[in-house]
Amino acid sequence: MTYKNFIQNIINTRGQWNIPDGECYEIHHIIPRCMGGEPKRYSRKSMHKNLIWLLPDEHYQAHKLLALENPDNEKLIYAFYTMSHLYNNKGLYNVTNEEYALAKELQYKNGPWNKGMEMSNEFCYNISQAHLGLKYPNRKRIKLSEDHKDNISKSCKEVFDNNRLKYDGYAFSPEARKNISNAAKGKPKKKFTCPICNRIIGCKSNFDRHLAAHNK
């Protein structure tokens, strides 16, 4: 089934903005925004001609079809991949192992849609504000047993110890030291001001040790 037929079947069956009572729904752009679809801003009850109300699984299938039909569109691939492992309002999307593997493969081939994109301070601020106060009361949390927690802790410690041994006493070659030195030249070093004694310290690790000494 094509994406166009999939959307048209839903419209023919129950209408463009009609959801059974009590059902969770999500708003979907029929023509994706990355392909020129409008609107950019809309309300929860919006009935714009380019918007359709979909059940979570329908929303996932719509993005799956979009990704398959537009394999070179990085944003559509990223949307499909993201929906394959994120929570919606009532738990996880109903995704099979094969669908997740497909999403992962498409994402791996195309890479992240925002790779190399320069984000303005205003853009970053808007993202921050959009996430303030978000809570997920319906998210299913897995409670770990004490044995499970101990096993995770031991595994992490083992990995850390094994990797630390690789670099203890490691000596950089003269050429490597020269390259590191040249790369650092001309770059302003961030300085830290102690909130207790107002001393200015030019290294994060030294700053952390300085604060630790104050707290002893």
C-alpha cells in the first residue's frame, strides 16, 4: 500500500478529523513540513486541510511509508527512526523487530538529519523552553532488582578499569605532542571563578579540586 492510499483509506473510513471517543490520537501533516506542508503552528483541535488525526499505530505506519517512499529524505528517515524507539502518550509504539531493524538501517545509511547544522542561540533557547516542565506520568518504568543493579555497576567498573589501564603511563610521540600544541594555539581558555573565594582558575579539573578542598 502506498502512503497516499493509506491516508485516503483512513479519511474514507472515519474522516480526516474524527477519532473514537476516549482514544489517544496524534496530529500528522499529510504533506510533511520538510516537503513544504503547512501549517507550522497548530492547536490540538486544529482542522487544517493538511492535518489529519491518527491513532498512534497509524501515525507510525504513515511515517514508515513516507520513509520507504522517500529514502533520500533525511528528515523523514529520522522521524521514522525516532518513532521506532520513543514513547508516545500511552507507552511505546507497536513496533516489530523487523520494523525497528528497517528504521535503524535507513537511519544508518542517511545519518542524522541535523548533522553539521548550525543552531542559533534563539533556536537552542526555543528547544529548551519547549522541554521545560515536561513530565511522562504514563511512561512504563522498569524496576531493577538489587542484583541487576549490582551487575550493572560491576560491568561498568570493569569496562572503566580495563580502558584506564590502556592510557596509564601512555607517552605521546613528539609529533603527536606538537600537533596537540598547535591545535590548542590561539584558542581562548575558559576560566572559572570560585563562588566561595572569587579566585579565578583556568582549568576545569583544577577548579573541581579547588571546590572539593573548600568543602572538606
